[in-house]
Amino acid sequence: MVKRKIIKIDEDRCNGCGLCVPNCKEGALQIIDGKARLISDTFCDGLGACLGHCPQDAIHIIEREADEFYEEKVKEHMLKKEPLKCGCPGTMAKELGKEEEQEEGGKRRSKLRQWPIQLHLVSPGAPYFQKADLLLAADCTAFAVGDFHKDFLAGKRLAIACPKLDQGANIYIDRLVSLIDEAKINTLTVMIMEVPCCSGLAAIAQQALSKAKRKIPIKKIVVSLEGKIISEEWV
């Protein structure tokens, strides 16, 4: 053990809201018995990325004797853990209802068939990913493409990410490797915007495929800012 900086949670102040959990990229926090807990000193880098997301000011950085931060164990932990056990209802794994074309009044129903969808939060071990066709979509695509649900999401499972703003590209790569090798997804469709920074998501998918034991087809779809399909090809 060494003396180093590490977070401390004031249980009297913590109200169990769970906002700190997804903002700890190392997965060091969970909601247990209604309170945020540091589940392992090894997973906490002591940088305090979670501090600014606590509305109760219940998280602080202190110095104390602690096990050293171990990045390799963090990677293993992030791959194995269910990212849905933090206690926050918004991250609870759910398989949604069957697809139907229209509601009463002619309105189209959502084609989303599972929750959560953010790539940091999806669990490769969830049964609905087994042998599924996965759509990995840049965050902006659904807003740009008017018929995103009907033309691209129907019949697929979904994960969303932003290669420019999200942190943890290596975690994304490892998670996709798990989806390919463990969930045995059939195909991966990567949907990105035409802006240069968005191409990073396609690169992440390609890196994941190169690391995976299984080889699956990857389709890349590029969308214009006006929502038109610029290209759609298997790569």
C-alpha cells in the first residue's frame, strides 16, 4: 500500500442519486444500499472526475494509505462488470416490446428494442445482444436522418457514441471486442456523420475487429449534415 490521493464519500451527504457512477470511467463507484460506494481502491485513480457531478458535494479527494491504482485491472473490471448494477434506474437493462409499424392515428412506433444504448453503459453479456445485428451510431445521426428508426434501426440492437466528446476510446474498443467474441454479434453497422471527427467511430470499430478473435462483416454509412446518405458500403 502507498499513501496517495483517493476519493472519500461522505455518506451523510450522499443521497444515492447515482450521478457520480457513470462519470467514473474506471467503474470504481456503485450505489449500494442507497449510497455511493468506492468498491475498490485499485480502481480509483484519485483524479476526481466524479466530483463535479455530485449535487450534494459528498465526494472529496483525500490522502490516505491505499492500494495503488492498477489500470490493467480497471480494463478487466470494465469488461466483466455489468455496467447496469449502479442502482440508477436509467441504466437498468431492459428488453423493450415487440416492433409494431404504427400506433393509433398513424404514428410510427420507436424501433428501439433495448436499454441502455450508450456504449459505455451497454453490457455485452445481456441476452438481447446474442447473435444480434448491431448498429453503432454516432450521437448526431438519429437527429439528422428523418427515418432513422424505420430505415436503419429496425431489426437491430443499438449502441451510440461520440468519438470527439466521449472519453475512453480503449474501453469502447474492448467493449466492441466483447460484443464480437462473447455476444457473437452477426454484423456491425457503423453510422457516422460526414464531419471529419466522426470518422473516429469507424476507426474504433475497425480496431475492435482487428483485436477480436471472430471476424464479422462491417458496414459503414456516412450521413450528410442535411440527413442524406452519402455512402453505404461494406468495409
